[in-house]
Amino acid sequence: MNRQLSALRLGLERGFIEFKILMRDPQTLIWMLIIFGIFFTVLWFQRGTELNGVSLALLTLPGLLGMQIASSGFSDVASGLAYDREDGTLFRAKATPRGMSAYFIARVVIIFLTTLVYMIVLLLPSLIIVPGLVQTISLGDAFTMFWLIILGLLATAPFGAIIGSIVKSSGSGWGLTLLPLALLTAISGIFYPITALAGWIQITAQIFPVYWLGLGARSIFSPESAAALELTGSWRTTETILILLAWSIAGLVVVPRVLRKMARRTSGSDMQAARERMLKNGY
Amino acid sequence: MLCILDVEGIDSMTKDQKVVEVKNLQMSYGDNVVLDGVNLAIRKGEILVLLGPNGAGKTTTIEVLEGFRGRSGGSVNVLGVDPDEGNEEWRSRIGVVLQSWRDHAKWNVSTILNHLGKYYLPYSTPERKRPLDSDELLNKVGLSAHANKKVNELSGGQRRRLDVAIGLIGNPEILFLDEPTVGFDPKARREFHEIIHGLADLEETAILLTTHDLDEAERLADRIIILAGGKIVANGSADELARETAGKTEITWTQDGKRQVHAASDATNFIRKLLAQHTSGISQLEIRSASLEDTYMAIVQKHESKQTRKEKK
């Protein structure tokens, strides 16, 4: 019992250390600057355009928040895990008593904290850029958003972990998640109203979490009148929760099996092979 | 004749002395046989060096013992436990120096060592304090001056020494090292050898290491095992191996301005005769007994020619 508790504590410690390193890493900062720079440019140009009396920017911002949750859960988890597998971090965890438990706790901490930071970094400047946001936002919204983040990460991270544990290299882990994510973003009404798309595309989009995360975030931050612009003219909160929950459960059933298999497979000689490949090809 | 299998040596160890015991270890992937009937044992405080050409099965053997790789057959016992069923408590008694080279690149040197040390705290016992003091350990591996550097700012040799420190932080009863000194400069290598000797002597840590450096093997090993083609082809101290191979000693001398070389199995007798025959005209006499390198080459070559003969049949 004492030993399990110590693994939990070490996992948290590890998560906070890694989070601090990540947030000070110029690579992370430059990446955030580029992506969020693009987001804010889009919001800036949309702020004057109105739909049903609501600024277009106020409809896009929640979509971006929702998409960012999916991207954290799916892409960041996949590339993070693939990277740790490749550079030996995971193997090190395996060689340490209760190291694997602590590693996975740390991963959860990191994903949650970075997503929280993304949300705050996206929201703060938006208070100025996006017309009408200051008037609609409340403390209760922040609370609802908190639950959407948790549910969104639960629905996407297990699948990120599966990709991260089957790819051969960290580079392909990132690429493999980016493409489906970009496709889903394109059809999920993040930048472009889903109501304007063909029926079969609408149905496809509604199978996956990205659409529901965008919708959920819009229900939090957009004014009530904007609900009329959605597919059924309402926020469909119950459906959002049910569909995200279904993805979470599916993920949590499959993922421990996949991870256990991966953990058993990871060995020193595989890392040696990865090293030799890196020295030869440079990636 | 070589001592192909030192079964007697293994059996003469008493049970509580044996830290590792491997009997008839088999490993194959499909038709590819990697290990074929490996037997070995390691005592408390003993340094065993595993030598062999690339692909001989050294890393596979170590990974089976570390519990990172399942085996195809045979029995393996490390600290009284089958590595396949080793739990976290068992894991805490084992030190592993990985072949890895860039994990935790952005961590501070002292932070990573401190952090990894904490995992061992719940497994501390009155007889064996866990973890070791991380500052002391950094000092021991010569990294004190770099404690606040990031891991990716270390040179290759320094990084390797950090790996060794991480392997030791849990005060292990057995330490596995897979080619630990690759990329070391001569000074770092010597310091590393001192650490290893100190461990085996003071802490009674049993040590199994692989290397391609035969000088290193000679300097460190209490016992050397040579693996070739998945089989143990020699087992003994460096001296024993040298004596049991061809056992030839190389004698060189200058006679009438010409350099002469002769390989003799009984060097003393040969020189006695040589000097008796030529009472003058012999100078620069050198007698060199077979080095571990000669022994190693002889053993591996003998094994390889046997292999090719088999294949021809």
C-alpha cells in the first residue's frame, strides 16, 4: 500500500518536472506561438463578420478550443509516447521498481496540465480580440469547460496512446495522428459551418469526438441564440456527453491491453536498432 | 582442452552464494537459434565478463536475466526468482545499465538521479540502505562538477557514467552492464574500472558485464565467459583461459642481426636449449605469453571453423 502510494507521489513529481521542462522548452514555445498565432489571425479577421447577430469569431473560438483538446489527447499523447519509447525513457521506467505506474501517472499529469495551459493561452487574448466574449463568459463556464476537457481527453488520449505504442518512430507517430485530425477538423465545423456540408460528411463527422468537442465548447462560450445555427438547432448536451463517454469507455477497455503488450515488447535491442537507424538516416 | 562447461565450478558454489544461476538456457526466433544451452552462475561479489563476437547472444543473455525478454527454454534464477515472474520488489534489487543514450535529455543531472533514487526508498532494508546518496554517487562517477548541467549537455563518456550512476542508485545486489565503456576516454575508463572493483569488494555486488575490450575484461573479470554462436565456448579466469588455449608462448630474439620468432608450448625448455646451442650472438630476447586477445581469437576462430565445417556437411 505504502509502495503504491509512493508510486503515485513519484508519478506526480515526475509529471510536474516534465511539465516544467516542457513549458520552458523553446521548441514548445515556438510551436505554440505559430499555431496560436494562426488561430488569433483567423479570429481577428472574423471578428467583424456577424451571423444571426453573433460575431463569427465567437463561434470559431470554441471550435478551436475543442479541436485543441482533441489534438492534445490524440497527437500529443501519441508523439509523446512514441518519443519516450524511442529514446529509452520507457525502458528506464521498466527497469525501475514501480517505474511504469509512475510513468503513466506522469503522462496523465502532463497532458492535463498542458491542455489547461493551451486553453488559458487561447482564452485570455480572445477576451480582447473576440467581440461579445467578455459579456457571455462566467465562472460557471470555466467549471463546465473543466469537465469538457476531462471528458475530451478521456475520449481521445487512449487512442493517441495506441498509435504511440504501435508506430516505429516518433516522427511517424506525429504524422499518423496529424492527418486524421486535420481531416476531422475540416469536416467538423471548426472553421467552416458543418450545416453547409453534404449530408454524408455531416454523419461521418458526428461519429468522431472532434465535432462534439467543438459543439460542447460552443455551448459553453457562444450566446444561446447561436444554438439555432447548429445541426438540430440545439446544443445537444446529452448527446455530447454520451458520445464522448462511449469513446472513453472504448478506449479504456482496449488501451491497457495494447500498452501492456507494448511494454513487454520494448527492449534494449530495439532501442539499439532505433539508435542505429537514427545515426544512419538522421531520423 | 577447454573447460567447455564449468559445471563443476557452478555446483561447488553453495546455494546462498549464487546470485545468478542459469541452466540450459535456450532462445530461438523461428529457425534462428540465438542461445543454445547456456549454463552459468555468478557468486556474490563476483565480476563476470561476457565476451563474444557480435551476434553471439550476449545482449540476449543479459536481457533474459534482467527480465526484459522471455526465453524459449531452460531455467533461469536471479536472486532466487525466475526473471519472467520478477515483481517490483525483485526489480528493486537489480541494477541495469542500459545501452540507451538519450533519455531524459532535458533533465538536470542531479534531478534525474535524485528522482530515480526515490523509487527505491520503500525497498530499503536494515542490511541494505536504499537508495544510495545521490551526491556521493555523482562524486564517485566524477560528475559532481556537472550536477546542474542538463543531461544533453554531457559528453558521450559523461552520459555513460551517468547511466552507470543510475544503475547503482538503488544499491543493487546484482548489476548488469551491457557494453558500459563504449565512448570512454582512457581516464574515464580507468575511473570506471575502479568504481566496479569497489562495488564488488565493498558492497558485495555481483556484476555481469559485456564488452568488446579485451584489456578491460582482463583487468576487471574474476571470471570470463566467451559466447560464440549462442554457446559458451570458454569459461574461466583470464589466466586459466590463456593456459588452456593452445598454451603457446611467443619467443622473439635477434640472431646475427636477424629477428627470429618461435611459438613454443614449453617456453622455459625451448630457451634453455636455445641459449645452450648458441652461447653468443643472441640478443633482444623477448618472451610473451599468450594474451587474452590471442586466446580469444584462437577460441573464436576455432569455433567459427567448426561452424563452417558443419555447414559444409
